[in-house]
Amino acid sequence: MIARRYIHEYGITRDQLAQVAVTTRRHAGLHPNSHTKAPISVADVLNSKPIASPLNILDCCLISDAAGAFIVTSAERARDCKGKPAYVLGVGEKHTHEFIVCAESLTQFGAEESGRDAYTMAGVGPADIDVAQLYDCFSIVPVIELEELGFCKRGEGGAFYADGHADIGGKLPINTHGGMLSHAHAGATGGLLGIIEAVAQLRGGLGARQVEGAEVALVHNEGGVLSSHCTVILANSPR
């Protein structure tokens, strides 16, 4: 319902939506732990098994066995740790509804508010973000998040992907580990893996998937049916 309404209101094309899965799979091929690595094309996505119009199986997240963990401590304690720390600059969250029938809109959700609060706390804006890990349970979701988080205008998220801006080496590399669409998704662990990838990018040394000059990263996770949103901004220094 959300994908159909978004296409209707903003004119995002089906090819642009498929490009989200293609870009994400390309990034997954660079990560040693990715669930799926084989390259796919826009045609592959469009010709894959229909699930619920307009989404096909390659527009949908994986079901994976996966796990992840991170440690949160003080900046002072982190100085004694072996690994290079990432610093939490800002966090924001917003909850808009529980069931989709209670949502006030099928095209506007809480990422705008959670992002605004995180940016304010961090003292940065969208232009300061070097790499983003966006919750991508379905191909339409990171498009919506991309726009609501201020990286492009409403209706421009599909073109952002189609023009290569979300690629590693692009304007804003997104889901550099392959996201839930291609890396792994095991319940709540799916969002946690985005945080792990953001920290890895800030530490550097990732070879072909390293985002050059990555100093500030944004991670956005959502829950329910685009019901609950949380944004965190991380950096490789306290700034």
C-alpha cells in the first residue's frame, strides 16, 4: 500500500525502485559475510517473483540467521580500548502509529522528526553526513527515509538511486554492507547490523567498500509498518 501510494503521489518509477535492490546487492558483494552476493540487474528485480504489487521478491528483505553486538561506554573508557571508538553525537526517535490503518498518511512518516532531533543534538545537518545505513526491509523504505532525513526532496529518492548517488563513491553511499535486502535480516538484528557497518566505516580499512573520508555516519532504523523511527549520528571523533 505504501509503495503504491508513493508511486502515485510522487511519480517514482518501478525501474528506480528496482535500482535500490541493485545498488544494495552490489555493495553486499563487497562484504565477506553477506547472505547474498550474486549481482542483479533492474530487469532481474522486475522479473522476479511477484509478492504484493508493486513489490517482487527482490524488493523484499532476506530472512537470515544473524547476530551482532556492540559495546557502549564513556569516551574516557574508550580511550583504553584496543579498537578505535565511534562517538555518538545525536539520537532522535518518533512514533506515529501502531497499525497501518491508524497511520495519518501512507507517504509521510516519523523519520523527518527523528532525524531533525538527531541533527539538532549532533549539531550537524544532512550535508555533513558521509555515509548512511538506512533500514531497507523493502525497496520503497530507504527511498522514503532518504527523503524524510533531508538528503533530497520529496519524490527525488528514486532518482537519487538511479543516478548512482547512493553507490560507494557517490554523493551519499547507502547501506554499504548490503542492507537487509542483501546482507542479512534476522528480526531486530537487521537494524543492529547497520550500526556495526557505520562504525566499521568510521574506523576505516574496509578495502573496496570503504567510503573515502568517512567521518560522520547516520543510521536510521524503523519498526512496525513505518511506525517507529530512530536516528543516530556517529562520528570518528568527539568533534
